[in-house]
Amino acid sequence: MYLAKVIGTVVSTSKDPGLVGFKLLVTQRLDVDDHDAGLPEVAVDTVGAGNGETVIIVKGSSARNALQGRDCPVDATIVGIVDTVEIDRS
């Protein structure tokens, strides 16, 4: 699980039937200091996230399980929208 920022959307008129009804969003992983980390990736949105929001992403089997039993090819799923982050640096 990690934090990322939504930086865009993907429009796909032809996709796996298991993904029909889900938004696909472009996300940018964030490091502990809220800076970009790594390359952007596409994630399936299950929570109604919007552009510019910080989100929680799960990958692998957790990403597939978040789609409530749908059997489709998913590697990253947005499972939460972040309100605040507090890091204790003491």
C-alpha cells in the first residue's frame, strides 16, 4: 500500500469486461516528503477520486480483491482518498 496523487484520467472505449463501470486514473506515487517517486501508473478507481487528490493504492492480489470478486486483469487499485497525513519525525 502506498500514497499517490491523481494526475490524470484514461479514457478507454474498449477494455476488459471486468473493468466496465470503473474509472481509470493516472497516478503518481509519492515519497515520505510528498514528492514524486517513480513513474506514473494507471490505477482502477473504486472510491470516486478526482484529479489532484492524494489517494491510497494497493497492488497485486489486494488490487484484484478490492474489485469485489471481479476476475479481471488489475495491478493497481485506488482504495481510499486521503484527508491528512501525519508523520512523526522525532
